[in-house]
Amino acid sequence: MKKKIRTTKTKIRKFSFFAEVLITLLIAVSIFRWYFQILPQPAIFVLVLITLLIATSVFRWYFQVLPQPSIFLFRNVELPKKSDRILVFSPHPDDETIATGGYILESVRANASVWIVVVMNGNWLHQEQKRYKEFEEATRVLGVAKENFFFLNYPDDTLDKQDSYQVRAEFEKIILEVKPNMIIFPDTRDKNPDHYTTGKIIKEIIAENSAIANNATLYQYLVHYHGYPSPNKLAPQLYLLPPIRLVSFDYEWKRVMLPQEIEEQKLEAILHYKSQLSRLRGPFSRKILLGFVRQNELFTVENQEKE
Ligand SMILES: [Zn+2]
């Protein structure tokens, strides 16, 4: 029953989104036509500008994150212990630091063991060697041992086109080898195909191997989503908060509060990803990387309730 209600709610949400966009467009077009009839040419440019401003505001309003004080309502994730075996799946060389750098630093500090699987090779602009070198430097700051890395070398932006059985077999082999009691992987609601495909494949493995699910805590993380993180700039005094659109009964959002020195070390690690911070990479990559330097990190835990 609850599932049915939830599906209906999702349908209503989707419908209301399109309705809102449609109404905004209709208003914009009406104003545009009205102006167009009575005003000379330069007014068109003013109108285009106003329309863009309205569209941007609607976008920002629709994809806003929860307000800063709501961080106090979140529960903490379990802090790492000495005996922990933590396996982090990072779609690209940098996601491990962006999303979980603080948690990895805390784990290393607690003498837990950390393994990192880098799925894609970061070959955009043939930069794979550079990206791997940056990964090595960043993870040295995080304190993860070199022999605990797995590189699967898939070219960027291709994971959803790869043979999923092969990828799955590779993931499964690593999980069985490491025997983690904690697996950290991308949230399947992430907008980047390499991210959500990594998440989807891990979920499939877990769904079919109850032993893995019973022995390991599963944490997911979000990197790419509209307007996330917000504000998308370096603001280390702020908290990282989830997009309102992704707050639902299906997932619980949990926080990891980072002591100041851990946050500083995370920034230091991020600064090693020079290729991603470069303006040549476009404005978004830089903004995302720096926007994740916050007083906390966020993980999602899927609600296991099945009806
Ligand atoms: Zn990525």
C-alpha cells in the first residue's frame, strides 16, 4: 500500500514539475509576445535577459538544498573502528576524495583498513596518466596504502555501454577478495552515467548475495545533481546539505561531521586534482570539487522496508 502511495506521489511530483515548467514558459512567452508587439528591437534583448533570470530562479528554487540549520536534525554515520574493512567504489579518480575524503581520513586515523576501486580511467582529453598521478598524490594525503587500490581502467562516460556482466564480475571479485564490513558507493540517483551505473551494479550484486548485505554496512554518496552542492563554491564554514528533491522515505541521509583539521586535509587532497580544478575543464568541475569542502560529508542509507 505504502509503495503504491509512494509511486503515486512520485507521479504527482513529476507532473507538478512539468506543470511548473510549463506555466513558467507560458508566462515568459506571453510577456515576450506582449513586449514584442509594442516595443522596439532592443527591448527583445532585455526580455530575453529577464526570461533567463526567471528561468534560473525557478531552476534554483526547484533544485534547492535543505537550509543550513537542518544539519542538526541528521543522524551521524557510524565512525570507523580499528577492525573495519572499508571498500570505497570511486567511478572516477577524484570521487573518493570529493565525496568521502573526510571519512577516509577518519578511517585511516582510526587504523581501519581502506581499499579504493577506481572504475573509470579519467581519459577525457587523454589525461588518464595525469589523473592517475593526481589520484596517487591525493590518496597519499588521505593516507591510503598504494597496494589497496584497484584500477579497472574503463574509458570515461562508457560504463553504461559496457558489458554489464563483465563489470559485475570484476566488482564481485573485489568484494569477495576484500571482504568489507562497509561498502561506500555512488547513489543511483546521481546524474552522471558512470556514477549511477556503478551504484546500480553494486546494488544488483548485493541483492543477489545476501551474505554481502548481511556482513556489510552500505553507504551511498551523491556527487552530481542539479544545483548540488549549494552554493557550489569553496565555503568551508558551511554544511553540506542534500537536495530537497532527494529527501524521501526511500533513503535516510546521514552526516559525518569533520573536525577542522580533517576538513583542511581534505582540501589539501582535493587541490592535487589540478586537471579537474583547471579552468580548461570548464567551470562546473572546479565548483563541484571545491563545493565539497564543508564541515560535513553526507551518506545515504537505503530504507530496506520492502512490501
Ligand atoms: Zn565522477
